[in-house]
Amino acid sequence: MSKLIYLMLIFISVQGMSQQFPSQIWHDGKLVLANEDTIQGQIMYNLDRDIVQVKTSKKIFTFSSSKIFFFEIFDKTVDNYRQFYALPYAIQGTYKTPVLFEVLVEGKITLLARENISYRSAQIDPYSYRMGSYSKKVLVYDYYFLDSKGKITKYTMKKKDLLDVLSRRYDQMQEYIRVNNLRHDKRNDLIRIISYYNAVI
């Protein structure tokens, strides 16, 4: 192995170790419990385990999703406020339990999301397979639709299924997506699509 490749691997390794995602850092925010008590402080969340920690000047509290109604944070990584609710949902089987979802768009159709950190392989040099590949951590999202009856449906990331959800304005939405060159599987475009649908429904 040449010194150059060796140094590149070390650099990539250090970069991967130093990279932090929103769920790995503390955010200013507030949490509202199911009993309506409110706690303000620094918040760290874990959607894989559906738990939230709140750090105040006195101690750190840990709450499971079954105890939580809502929490809000100011996420410096995106320079914006983010809101999460604990909603009944069956991740496996049919038994529903409170699950933490981020609310991206609220309306007749509410767009929800759950994030997780996944490993993806990447080429060190995209122009030469000989340089090798490595695994890096990336933030990925699963999206869900919440309808006016309270039903939550996981989005398959297929355009046909998206248009089925928006079927009351099927032709109009198809045209809106086409004219604005929007992607059905891209986060910001999906937010635009659902926001527009809620505005015209």
C-alpha cells in the first residue's frame, strides 16, 4: 500500500469518527410529557430506542416515548427548529405503541419522518476502482403519511404510491411534480409536494 493511499485512509477514518449527527448532540429545547409537565433544557434524542434525554442545570432525565407527548429542539446542524411527537404506531405486527416521529409538514396529509444512521460504501477515488472503497456513516430517513383519521402509513418511496396518497388531486399533483421537476424520493421535494397538496385540497 502506498503512503498516499495509507494517508487517505487515515484521513477518511478520522473524518468518519469526528462526524456527528443530530441525534448524537445536545440541542436547546423543551419536552412536554404525557401528563402535560414541561421540561426545558438540553435535549438529546434516540429514535432507534424511542427515548429522549433532557439535561437541566440539576440533572439528566431520561424518558421513553410512552411518557412523552411532544418535544421541540433548535437543531444547529440545520439552523432550524424541529418538532417531534409520540404517536401510536405498530412498527412490527399489529400492536401499536407510542413511537417518536418528526413532523415535517402538518395538514390534511401530515408528513412524518424517522431518521437513523446507516453505513454506506463509497469509493475513495470515483475514477479508479483500484483505490479501494470504505464504509461511511450517513443519515437516512423513513417517511410516513398521517391522514385526517389518524392512520399512519409508511411511504414506500415509489412515485405511484405517493400519487395514490394524493389521489384527490391526482392529475394536479402529477402536473405540479412534473412542472417543478420534483423528486418523489428527495426530502425537500417531498416536503414541497405535501405542502402544496395541503394548500390546494
